[in-house]
Amino acid sequence: MKKATAKVRDRNGLHLTPSAKVVRCAQQFKSRITLCHGCKEADACSILQILTLGAGFGSEVEITASGPDESEAIDRMVEAFSDGAGI
């Protein structure tokens, strides 16, 4: 299992559009990817679960990946949050 932390950079937080970008990124991997914010956890392939995190602008989100391509999954998810992709 691999873990990393990323910051939400979208001014409106993890609303519908950035959440959809997270899902599209996560669906490329075989590993199970989860996002944690506070005491809430969400499957990164579920847009509804991501929306329930309530992660606002500047919030830190812990990303966890477990599976055959976990290292690549973590790297790409962190990159998606940090490269100005609107997440």
C-alpha cells in the first residue's frame, strides 16, 4: 500500500468537475485508490463518494493506493492534483 498527500487547488473545492477528473484518473488503474479528508473516506472511482468528502480549497487529501500498479497510481493522482488540472 502506498500513500501520499495532495492539496485541493480548485477555488471551489472538490465539486463536480474536479471530482470527475479524479474519477477519470483513478479508473486508469487496477489498484484500489481511496481519498481521505478528515474522518471521511471515498473510493476514487465514485464521484458521489468524492463529493461527500466536502474537501474545500486548500484542503489536504490523503491518497492511498493498493494493488499491482499502486506506485504509478499514486504518482499520477498526486500529479493530477498538483499540475493545475483543476483539482
